[in-house]
Amino acid sequence: MEINPIAVILVYMDSKGDRLLYRYPYTSDKSPNNQILPVNNTTLQHVDSNCSLASLTQKKRHRFALQNSDDLLQTQPLSSAGNIAISKGGHLQGFSDDVLAPLFAVKSQLCNQKFELKVNDVRFVSHPTLVPRREQHPQQQRSNFINQLNNTATGVVVTQQQQQQPQTMLVNIVFALHAQASYSIVKCYYDLSKRLGLALKVEEQRVGYLTEETVLMTRTHDEVSSQQLPLEKAFDLISERCSLAQSLKSIYHDLCTTGLLNATINQNLTLCFCLPAKAHQLHKKGSMVDPETIDHCLKSLKPYHGMLLLVAVVELLDCIPPSAARMLFQLIEVYTPLMSLQSMASDADLSIEHVYKLVSHLVYWAKATIIYPLCETNVYVIAPDAPLHTKSHLVEKFSARFPGMSLFEVISDFSLPTSIGHLTTPLQQSARQGILAQMVLWMLQHHLLMQLHTYVQFMPGDVDDSNSDDDDDDDDDDMGGGGEMESASLMDLAGSILGQDDLLIAGRSSNSDDDLVAGSLLSLSSQPLPVPHTSRRSITEDRFSAGGSTTSENIAAQPSSSHKSNFSMTASLSTDNCDSIDSIEDEEKIKELLQVFDEADRPAIRRIPASANLDDLSLMVKLYQAGYFKSEHHLEEIMYFENLKRSQLLQLLDKFREVLIIYETEDPAIASMYNNKMPGEW
């Protein structure tokens, strides 16, 4: 898709008529016989004085074509190789000035609005502007009054229409584009034509600039035509004499080279304009960046984002006009790629909204790009479209920027997703770490690296509840059997100390305590909470209060005379009751939190051990309700908006890894700017 304009045309019309005053480039390309090509598909090719088609003898016919006299009356088909409107050199051809002037000298009803015309392979875009003439000075009005008196004295009758000069004039700056140009490119050229018309209107009202320039151009055309010189000679003289023609010529060259304009109209009014589709190709060749894509990216700006300048600070300051906002200089003074936009706004004493607008201007003008502030945890990988062939100009540019370093050697560390922290060690000098950071920034400026962010997706398992319960019961049975085998020796050993009934009670109590210590979620959900056994606690307390006696007679003799044992028993009962009450409350809170999830997803979350922790489950539910687990928010965004540390978030993801899936990819909003490719570009 062609972005460069084919030509720029200036058409002027007043009461005296319309005229094409200037166009650039004005080199006319002609056919081999110096015959101008037709204007449209239905026009016959040039017919000579003998009424024979001269081009038929030049154009090679197909060997199977039949000779037919009726072919002279039919439209000749156009070949795809021969373009009737654009020459091989990219210049406009086939349109004479006498044809173009009436096309673009539109009526007043079509002025001050968009004008678009497609003829063959050319699309003309402009904004016709009505410009009122500047009021005459008192001296000019006095001279006109004296001339009117002289004409009256000599008997010359001057009508009222002749006395009044035309009050308005039409100026139309037209851009000729390729017909395949996208809507965004056409819209940008229309905006430029509108701005130029407005600038000429302002200068006309100020000093009558447009009137002077058009009069000078008209005189030059009359002079050249009287001498019967070619039309190109008139355009050459106009380029030398008229500042308006020089400005249009400069605008054309800037659009074709950089896409950035900084033109001065009449040495007074500065016109700044950016063609994003062209300007962003200076930093990444082949990319197709539309204004709509930039707007979509800038709408996703967040305070935690950062800014990376694509040009040197000195170069940026040189291209900023003196009339620029003072806030822009304040932002540049505190700029660093290591800080977020919010931090820079605080240091520059600006509001975050103003920083957003300033950064948006820099991004639109291809002076900066959006990144995440550089830190050790950032993960980078080689961009899939990085120009890393051996003959790339970036190889020498990198060696000139970092002497003694090889681009291929440095960037090979990022063949797989790697964080900066993995490439540095605490034993390295700070200077070495600084050089690595500068090299990473350089590669980001040239779009050789892209940053990967971690996204989270909530995806519970599809295991049936019945199967999971059966499996868990089987596991409990197996574990219970093992527990009985392990406790067999202990039961035999205690047979001589405790009675059979007491031994059974103690065995059941110990099994319940073991289940609690193990933290089994299924045991908490499927079995009642453990209740302390009075007999076991009294036996134990009496045994310890007796000074470690191991005989059953001593144990049986204690209850009638142990006041201290009764107090200990009461204290232990109250403590266990408080623990059971807290457990019941926590269990109720956990059930309430689980209601947030779908009924089919609750068993999968319930099986996770971390769900028994009220704090972990509360944070999990909070992030789930906020919509952070839908692969739309990366970790840095979650950390910023929820005020979390990276370690906290990573621990939570690890605890619930059975239902949370994480993956790494680039930020879609930022990546969309440079992922659009021009047709035919890799």
C-alpha cells in the first residue's frame, strides 16, 4: 500500500475564473510517441489525422486475437501493467491543467467540507476553502475613489458590479493519492489540506498573503505563455518567486521522506503535521500504524506504564517549537525509563491527565513508545519480526553504540523468555548492570525485543463430585488402615497400663487429633468437629498429677481427692470449646466465600488445602470477583490496582495452581501498534 502522495495541486478561483496555479512534481511523463494517455477507461486512445489508431501498431496484440474492424468502436481493455494515471516514476500523468482546474474549482455549496474524487488509479482528496479578501487600506480606497472620479469626468461609465471587487475567493490544495490508499491515510491528507486552507485564510486576513501570491503566480503563467515556453518553465519560475509554492514543495518532500511536517507559512505561521503511517516506519520498517491503532493503544494507558523515547533527548528538544507547552519541557526534564508515568507526574508536578496527553502526543509523532518501567523482573524475548539477518544495518549501529559488543551475542540471551534479573548476579559491578540495562533499552527502541507479561485464567477441573468423593474415601480408608497398623504396637504396649475401655477411647481420640493436624479438608467437611472426651482428659491429667505413676490402682484412687485435677479438666474443656467455636465460624465463612463460585467449581476449590486458610481464600475470592482471572489483566496490573506485592501474588497463584493457569504473552494493547504489516512485508 502506497503512503506517499503522487502530487500536490493548488487551484484558485475568483470572479475572473478558475486556474491551476501550481502543482508538484510537475515533470510530465509521456508515452513513447509523446502522446498523453487517456483520462478514463472509456476514452479511445489517440487517433492521428488519418483516423487510424496509432497505438494499435505499437501495442503488441495476442497471437490468437482476431482482426475485426468493430474493435475500433469498442473500449480497449486496460492491462494491469500499464497504469494510465501514474507513470513508472510515480508521477501524475494523463491529466492536463485544463482538465484538473474545472474539477477542483468546485461550487460554493461544496466548499468547507471534504472533497474526494477517484479517477482510474488516482484518488484526489482536498478541503476547498472559501477565503474572504482582506479589506483594503485607506490609501488603496482613496486611490480607487480618485480613479472613479477620473472615469466619471472622462465619460466612462463604470457599473456597480465592476466597482466592487470580488469579496471571496476559492483556494483548493489537492493531494493526489493512490486509489488503494486506506481510509486512515485519506483522512490524514484531508486533515492536512484543511489545515493548509485555514492557514492561508488566517494569513490573508492578516496581511493579504494569498492575494499577493496568487497574483504573482498568475503573472508568471501569463509571462511564460506569451513567450510560448513549456508549462514546466512556469512552474520552475513560480517555485523560485513564490514562497507559497516553496512551502508546498517542502511539504511534499517531507511527506515522502519522514511524514513529519514543520512548515512555516509566510514566515509567520508554523504548521505541524504528522503522518503516522510514514513516521513510525522510521523506527520499524514495514509497520503500518494507523491513527485509530494509536488511539486504541493510548486509551489503555495506566499509571503504572512507562515511556521510552525513540530519539535522543537533544534531538527531541530541537524539533519542539518554541511555542510548545511548558509542561512538555517539565516532563522531559524528569524523564527516565525506570519510572512509571505516575512517578514522573509527581516529580514534574503535573497531573496524571496532563502526562497522558503529553505522552500521547509523543507516541503519535513517533518520538516515544509505551513500555513497562525497566526492572529486574521484566521478562523479554526476541521479537518474531526482528531484522536480525547478517546484513542488517542494526548490527553496525549496535557496535557503534556499544564498542566491543556484538548484537547477536547479546540478543542470544533472549532466545527464550528471560528476565533481566537472571542475566545479572549480585557479584557483578553496578557498571556492568547499567550497560546491560542500556543495551536492553536500545533493543527495545529498535523493536528487537518484546516484553512478556503473565496472565491468569481460572480453569477448574472437570472431575465429577461422586468420583472425587469415592476416591477420597478410598484414600481415607487406606490411610486409616495404615494408622491402625502403626498404632498396633502402641496399643499392645499400653495394655498393661490402661484398661481396655480406656484404651479404645484413647485410640479414637488420638485418631481424631491426627486428622486435625494433617489438615484434611475432606475430614473437615464430611465429619463433625472433634469434641473433647472427658474420660481421656481426666485420665491424662490424673496420670500427670500423680507424679508419673504407672499403676492402675493409683490412677483409680485419685478422683476423690484431686481438686487441682478438676481445675485442669475445666480449663482444658473451655479451651477446646473456644477452638471448636472458632473452627465453626471459620467453616461458615469459608462456605460463604465459596458461594461466589459456580456450584460445579466449588468441589475443585474445596479439595485445595489452601482453601482451608481464610486469608488465602478471601484474597482468592476478591481477585476472582474483580475479574482478574479472565486472561485480561497481567500481574503488574493486578499488583498496582490491588496494592499487592509480587511475592504475595505469586504465593497465592502457587497455592491455587490446581484451578489457576498462568501463561506469558505480550500486552495486546501495546503490541497492536506494531503488529500491523504492510502488504508484501514480512
